Amino acid sequence: MTVLIDSCSDFICTHWGADHCDPNYWSYQPSTYDVEGVEIAVGPHMKAWSDLKSWVNPGRADGVDYGKVEQLCQEIEENGIKTDCQMIYYDVDTNERNNGEHREVASRQLGITGWMMVGVRFETEQAKIRFALVSNKKKIDVFNPIKAKDIEATVRELMSLTQMTDEEIKKECRDLGKGAIGKPEWEKIHNKLIAERRLTGKCDGAERLYEWNETAWESFIKESDDSWLDDYYNNDSEITLYINEKNWDHRIGSIITCADEAASANKPLHLVIGVKLRSNEELDTTRKKIMTDRLKSMGRKISNVFGLNYDRQSSLLPWNHPDCQHRFLPQDSLKENAKKLIKLTN
């Protein structure tokens, strides 16, 4: 122990004892966290904060949370150093700290000059970014685990470094999100990122044909400059309804409710529709079938209930009103402007 104290004398202070300088005293086991392209190059050892270069972690959306730093300082002062918690990882090739920014700031306040660290090597910048996020997946504590916004920031950075398909974006969000946030949260993130990419016209890597969801529709409303939105959708004097064909069965009730409102006011019901893609059918054909199959079938059923002849009286249905201004959402990244709606002729 005397040798250990002598070799670590520069690190020993009020909050950091000789035991903390011994790797065997730590129960935490270093790991690559199964991130591809990461290897442990140097096992646990003491290293001074001053020997490291700073690195801005793109996966930390909010940067340093000084409230967390104060919590961490209080935790160390009251309960000491937790040797079952994660060690600090640094890049052996650049000498940049990969995690532990909050611990470094807290250490400066408490006079702790170093920490137990592990040297890692990264094959790519993407591996470094993924590792920084994945290694911070843990239960909520004073060490500031990752949140949904951190995962979003990480995937945004990965998208900026390499061309990614929609499916690859979904996979990154799913893989990085598991164990940190719930499925609805990571799905919301990839829906948002994919929709943003379409609406900004940056479609490198994106599938040519695409479908819509609520998140993408909300983004479209915010970003589109199509006059139809102001003339009809955002116009309180008009009656409109957004329909995602993938959820058609769940939207029938909404269609009937809006149709009842329109009929009572003797007004048309304007529809904006995102269709479900079919591998054996052209996009234009699928769109036409919304009117000729789906809406016509529902209209016939309603007509039958009231003993009406649909072929002669179909114009009574608000979505068949001669003043209707129906639109389709753009779904072809090569032929259609992502911010412009597609006009549908009755």
C-alpha cells in the first residue's frame, strides 16, 4: 500500500484516497458496450484531468448541466466516490475525454486532480459518437444519464457524417434508444428526423417513395408553403380532414363526424390524404382508388342505410361536393416537391 500511495500521491486529496487509485478497488468493469469499431487499448489506471484534451460530445444536447454538477459535488462530499460507477473513457489516439464532463467539472470544484480511466481506440468518428452515448445508458442518478434529446442529437450528428437510408436512421434511433428511452420516444425521433430531411430537400440516402405519419404531417404543416393550408386547412370557415390510409379503419369515425358537420352546414368536406404504398401498384393508381374504392364503398354503405341510390345521389355526401378541394400528400421524392400538395380531381 505504501508504494501505491507514493505512486498516486499527486491524486490523493480530501475526497480521493489511496484506495481510489487502485483499479482492484473498483467493482466497475470496463466495456466496449458492444459498439462496433471500439476496443479497449489501456485498462483501468489513474490519469490526471489536465492530461486530457476536451471533446465536445454531439450526443449531449444541453451540454453541461450545472445543477447536476452541484448534485454530484454534494453526493461526493456526503457519500464519497462511488467505485461501482463508470470510469472515465478517453481516446488513446487523440487523448480526448469521451465521457465524464460533469465529473471533470465537479472535480475542479472539489480539488480532485484525476480519476480512474480507461483508454479506448475508435475505428471511426461514428464509433466514437455512438460509444459516448451508449456508454452513458444507466438508471437516473447524479451522473446525468442520456435523454431522448441526446439520442436525437447523436443521430443528427451521424447523419451529417455519412449518407443514411430511412431504415438506417430508424435502426440508429432504435439501437441507441434501447435501455435509455421507450419505443414511442425513439420512434418519434426517427419520424421527426426523416420528415425534416424530406421537407428540407436533403434526400440523399432516402427511399424514393415514402409514407406519412402524424409526426411527419405536423412537420409538413409547419414547413410547407402550399396555399391550400391557409385557404382550407387553417381556414375556420372550411371543413377539412387529414387521413393516413394506413390507419383507415380508425379514421372512419372521424370521416363520418366531419361529414355530418359539413352536411349540416351545407359545405364540402376537403380531404388531405397520405396513401399506403403497395409494391404491386403505381402511386397514382393507389391515389385514384381512394376515391373510386375506399370512399365510394363507404358512401354506398351509408346510402344503403337510408335507402338512397348512391349512383344518383352521391353528390349529397360532403366529400363528393362539387366545390371540394381534395389533396394528396407528396410521396415521390424524385417527381414531387416535398412541401407541395398534389391536387386530386373528383
